[in-house]
Amino acid sequence: VILSGNGKAFCTGLDVKSVVRNPKSQIERLLKRPSGYSSCGDDGDANLAQDVSLLWRELPVPVVAVLKGMCFGAGMQIALGADFRFASPDCQLSIMEGKWGLIPDMGASVLLKELVRIDVAKELTMTGRIVTGTEAATLGLVTRVCKEDPMKEAEDFVKEFLLTRSPDAIACAKELYQSTWSNGSDKECLELETKLQRKLLLSWNQLAASGRSAFGVNVPYWK
């Protein structure tokens, strides 16, 4: 999945006009927990505003956010929910909620701790400072800075690398790290590795991947 903005910006934040028309009901709709959209249903942890960013992590396929122009507030948190972020050098990124007397509440507390140090998260949140795509990469917010067209680089990345790998291995790798990266004991991490590996071993797609790698035979994957 490739996420991009329809225009010059990725996303400049919440559509304030739609909220102010009926603020009480709209705010309640966004903050009511659980949202019911998670795979956990009524047992989910997130509200609707948070699921907008977090549900990308539940997809069994990679999600690439293509960032150009502005990526502010809500848009920033949506981008953080992707597996990869490809940005133009001059893209502008900001956790801008502090400008409005708010905190980021669309999953930033979950997403940022996987990417940056706590002091960096505090600084970006408290100041609302705008950083470029180049600086964002040095901070760990962006996966790759693209000198040319970030959309083309994202498409090439998907075609050249992700689509040539077993979709089952891709899904299991995402599940493994998403489930263990910032929480879970060593025991839980190692047990999940074994569980997922058992699922992959001697499956059609694992044998197809081996055939492709060992013999150069383009065995089709089962999707």
C-alpha cells in the first residue's frame, strides 16, 4: 500500500471546518473508545482518531507513506503509522498540535517511541517545530530522503524488493517486529519467532522463494 496526498501536500492536519460545524458530536465520535474498526473489535484499545494512524500496522502488507509538501499534525501521525516513509528533502514535517494548545492524540505516544529518543519526541511535541525531510531522516522519523521523485522511488522499492519476496514472509516479518519491537519480554519475542517460522516452513510460498533464490526459477507465489 502506498499512501500519498492528492495534491501538493501529504496532509496539513485535521479538517477543522468539519469539526466546528458540530464540535461536540464530532469530538465525541473521534474520542469514543473503542472505535470498533480494529481487528479486535470491541476489545480494541484505540479510539477512531488513533485508529486512523494505527490500523495501518494491522495490515499484513507493507505500507509506504510518500511525503512531500507539508506533513503536519494529524498527517504526521498518519505517516508515522506506515511501515516506511519516503520524503522529499524539502518536505515540511511537524507535530503541530501544541500550536493549538493540544497534544498529539492519534497514536503518537505509541508510534514515536519506536522511532526516536524520548527527548526528541518531547522537543518536537512541545515546540511544534517544523523540520525538513532531510532533518527528519537524521532524527529517525523518515526512512529515506529522495532527491528526485519520492513516489517513483517508493514504487520502485515496492516492485524491486517487496513484490519479489514471499508475501507470507513479508506479513510474518511485519507481525514479528510490530508485536515485539517496543514491548514484550525476550521469551515472548523468541516464542513468536518460532511460531511464525513454523507457519512459514515448507509452505508453498517458502518453497517458491527458495526455488527463485536457489535456481532462478520464477515460481509464482500463492496470494
